[in-house]
Amino acid sequence: MQDIVRTTNLTKYYGKSRGIIDLNLNIREGEIFGFIGPNGAGKSTTERVLLGLVKLTSGHAEIFGRPVGKDNKSILKEVGYLPSEAVFYSGMRVSEVLCLSEKLYGKNCADEREKLCRRFDLDTRRKIGELSLGNRKKVAIVSAFQHDPQLLVLDEPTSGLDPLMQKEFFALVEERHHAGKTIILSSHVLPEIQQHCTRAAILREGRLIACDSVERLAGKQCRKVEIRGISKAPSISGIRETNGEEGRVSFLFEGDMKELILAIKDLPVEDLLITEPDLEEIFLHYYEKGGEQK
């Protein structure tokens, strides 16, 4: 399976301010790849550099095997971009905005546009200035998807959408995924990444601190342990994020499970539950560790 996106030491500074630093990653054809991180971690900057919206400071990036910055016009014909905050000309009607987007891609999108507008209950006769935040986001969704691009770049895509439209949006994302499209999804809503992405990168202060399958990110590093009958975690290495109360303790454990069993075998344990932590717990775990790259 070939790489659709590849970066080497990708770096972007805004003057003296940090954007992203030495980012090395590859995104494979047909996968849903997630960017995880709080605001300011570098998610949007990475996407904007890849799309040629901002010029990289150093390093190298390719999309479809073509260098970003030298072949942007041909690259962008096969890319759909959904920004976190979509801004359109307020005096234009929805239909005019979508037709303008169609012309930029040089494709006839009429049939697909009609299906998407119907699917998201979007009134194309209304002016942009009359729309709510959620309806403006619907316009951006249709604009990004209507030309059936090979690569979709979705930056905080569900902000402003109600729960019903969020469900419909991810149904659309999964349909395009099954059709073989490649999707980049950035979010600070961790369940979105865990439910829909095949792999994910965790960013902190512009640096990549972990990149793996979502399953491995959530499973290989540590386990979530809950013990009833004791109020304090055993004194062994590898225990993090301890939460103790009367008659119960929970923690993340990164170590040899045999060592844990030996440490509690003589304690008044009433019940023991060992599970894989969810992605949010793993995310906090990586951030606590100070941003060490994995």
C-alpha cells in the first residue's frame, strides 16, 4: 500500500513562534489518519502546510508523490479541505458558494452536490449571512466532499454540528473510507479518533510524540487496573495516575503484570479488574511523560 502523504523533518515557524518541528510521518492510501492534541499542538499548522496554505520553513512534504509547494495546483484538484472555521462571502447564496467551489476544481459536481445538500438538509437558496454556525459547517462539508476527492483533510470537522448531523457526517466519512479514499482527521474530541481512525499521531507543542495504530496506542503501553478492597496502590514501579478512595484504587500500570500480581497477592483484594485504557487516558499519559517521542 503506497503512501499518500509523506513528510521529512517538516518544520514551520511563524516568525519566532513555533508551529511544528521536525515532523516525520507517512499516511497510507485508504486509511483514516488522526491528529490528536489540544489547541496549539500543531494539528492545523500541519494540515495547512500540507495543503500549501502556509509555506514550510524547512523540511520536505509530498502528497500523491508530488512535492508540496511546487505542484500545489495539481495536488489540490484531488483534495477536499474542511477547515475548523469556514468563512464564506456573507452576501452570496449557498448555491453560489458551492458552484464557485465546483469551478475551482474544474469538475461537474451537480449530482453529488444535490445528494449531499439533501442528506444534510441544507437550503441552498439562503444567503450565507443568514446561516447559523451549524449550517455554515454544512456548506463547508458539501464543498469539501462534492468533487469526490482522493484525499480529505478534515480539521475539527464536527464543531458546530448537532449530534444528529455529527452522526450523519461520520457515516459519510466511513462511506468514503470504504470507497478507498484517504482521510486525515484532526480533533481534540478523542472518542472521534478512537471510533473512526485506523492510525493516529499525538502532537505536543509542535512535535510528534507518538504515532501508531489506535488499537496499539490504547493498548500496548499500559493497562488500566482497578482493585477493590484496598485504598492505596502497591509500591512498585510502573504505576501512574493513581486514584484512590476508601476501599478502592485505580491506576494505569506500565510494567510486568507478574510483578503486579506478586505485589497484591497478600493484600485483602476483593475484586480485580484489568482492562485496556481508553484513548483519552493514554493521551493524558503521553502528555504527563513530557512529550517523549515513541
